[in-house]
Amino acid sequence: MFNVGQRTAVAGAFKLAGYEGSLVVAPIVSEDERGFLLEPEAFRALGDREVLEQVLGQLLGRKVWVAERAEQLGQPAPFE
């Protein structure tokens, strides 16, 4: 899926935004989009989410969104 450099850069972007845990994504329904899911307390503690989404979009070359983890979003998968 993504190379080591991209995965490392994504982890670094999340770290700068205040999150250092494991990264999971919503079920993949389209290759041109990724949704990162965070536990509610981690989601609320994030820095500027819009800027983070823009940076992640540039790093991955896809539309990226970050959301609070919820059952209706489906079973998350590890970010790879």
C-alpha cells in the first residue's frame, strides 16, 4: 500500500498534532480516500484537525479525513 517513508511521515504528522498511538483507518471503499479513526479522547485532544488532514492528503496523494472512532464507520484496519 504505502511505502515506509509515507507511513513514517504520517506518524510524524499525527505526533505533531498531539497523537502518538497506533493508526487505524476506516474500511477502504475507494483507493483515492483514507479515513483515520481515533478513540474519542484522542480525537478531542488533537491539534488543528483541518491542517492535519491537509498535510496527510499531501503525503498520501489522497483525500484524507480524521474522525472519532464509531461503530457505524465499520471495523477499522491498521494503516499500512
